[in-house]
Amino acid sequence: MNPVIKLLFYKTYDDRLSKLRIISIAWFVILFIMMLMAGTPFLAALFSALAATVPLFSIGLILRILIFDDKQKEAKSAETSKTEAKTDNTEAKPAEVDKKEEVKTIDDMYSAEDSQNAYMEKDNVGTRQDSLEKANAYWLGTRLQMTEKPPFSLYVFKSAIDAENALLELPFIHKAKDTGNLICEKVLEFGYYKVEADNYEAIITGFDYTLDDFNKAEESFKKHNGVLKNNLEPTDNANKTASVGGDKNNVKFRETITENQFTYECYDGKTKADAMAFLKDKEVNKGLYYVCVYTPEGNFGRDINGIYEM
């Protein structure tokens, strides 16, 4: 969305004072420039523009206090009454639960039976896209440099809950018991991130993204109120090389390379599965540090954001 349009029409309560401030500054600059062009001396133009701007800002601030603040108080009062009514209703009918308003803790995601096979952060072999900055880095950096573009699904959601639930319905994405983060059992870029208010994007992409995965994801995203933004359907010959069941002991150290501020810890492995087993046990806690494993089935790396195919 254009920043100017967003500034003028964004409706959240917290942005109103900021909008008033911007309008006042713009008014001051316009008056100041017009007076200078009319031949008014610099200091006279400056003080005249200030004198005309202060009343505008003051009137706007007073209107905000009298109108918008009162509306905000009324909205909060109505919300409090609604919450109290819902609490009373819950006490009367404990079996009824509003699923849309339900807040789940990490432990709630697992039953006693599931907890024995709970996934942990160390099981993640994908790269999370959990911020707009990471998404932009992928689309404008990593992907642009690829000669072959991997398949992907990109959907827009109105809430983070819908986006997360859509991803969790896929058999290879889970919530880590120890951190609460989403994890992926495949070497994929995945996750969701906030673009702006009531606008979240969820993505899955990578060469391990098979046609079967794609169909399941498209169905799940639509089921959870997602709207297609763009996609690239995989072919039947998508990379299906095994990424589980490997032996990390088959990965051997080659060399460490330091170039400027970048450090590359390089290894050789026999299979992709061996590389995955090795990289899952490697921790990278600082930026510009990369662990790389070269195998006949492809080359794989890990940095502070996760595991990826090189």
C-alpha cells in the first residue's frame, strides 16, 4: 500500500496523533515555502508559518480528545461489558467454547499421548520466514539469484491465527514443544509474517516442495480463509530425495573459510539425509556465519535463520 494513502486512511487509534502531526508539519512547510516565494524575509516567513500552524494543530488535538478519545472509551467500555457477559455465559455453560477467541498455550497443543512424540526446535530443518524483512530478503535477494526458481504457495490472511492453523494442518509442519515456534521437517522456506494491520502472508517454497505437498497446502490455505496472492505449481519430478534417517557421522570436516566478515564452515557428506542429520545438531547463534555440507545429492547449509538448500 502506498505510504501516503496508508497515512491518510489508516484507522487504528494509535495512529491518529501521528497523522495530525504529519498534517501540521506539511501545512507549515507549504506556508513557509509560499511566503518565501512571495518575497517575505526568511525569519518573518518562519514565524508567520509557525503562527498559522499552531492553531491548526491545537484545534485538531482538541477535536481528537473530545471526539476520538470519547469513542475509544466507549469502545473499551463496550468491550469490557462484552467480556463480562461472556464470562457469565461460560460459567453457566462451561461446555461452550468460542473457538475463534480461544487462546492456546504451547502445552495445550499436545495431549498426554502426543507429548511422547512432541517435536522440538532441534527437529526443524527449514528456514522460517517470520518477518516481512526476511520475506523481502528472500524475494529480492535469494530467489532473484537462483537460475531455477523453486515452486511456492503464497496466500494472504486477515489473522495470524488463520495463517498458523493453515500451516499446522500440513503433515510436515509442527509447533515446537520447547519454543512454540513453527518447525518444518523438509528443507523449505516456510512461515507467516505481518505485512500490515489485518494482513498476514503465509508462504511455503523450496525444491523439496512436491506436487502432493502443494495440493495439500493450497487446500489448507483456502480452508482457513486464505486468499491466493501467487503460486508456482511443482512438477511430478520435484526433488523427493530423502531428508530423514541419515547418519551425521558420515559428514566430515573439509575446511573453514573466512572472507571479510563472512565465515564458512565446510563439510563433505555422502547423502542429503546425512547432511540433514548433521545440520540439525549444529547450532548457529551469530550472523554472517554459515555451516555448509556438500553432497552428491545437493549442497545444504545452516545459518542463524535455519537450514536451506544452496
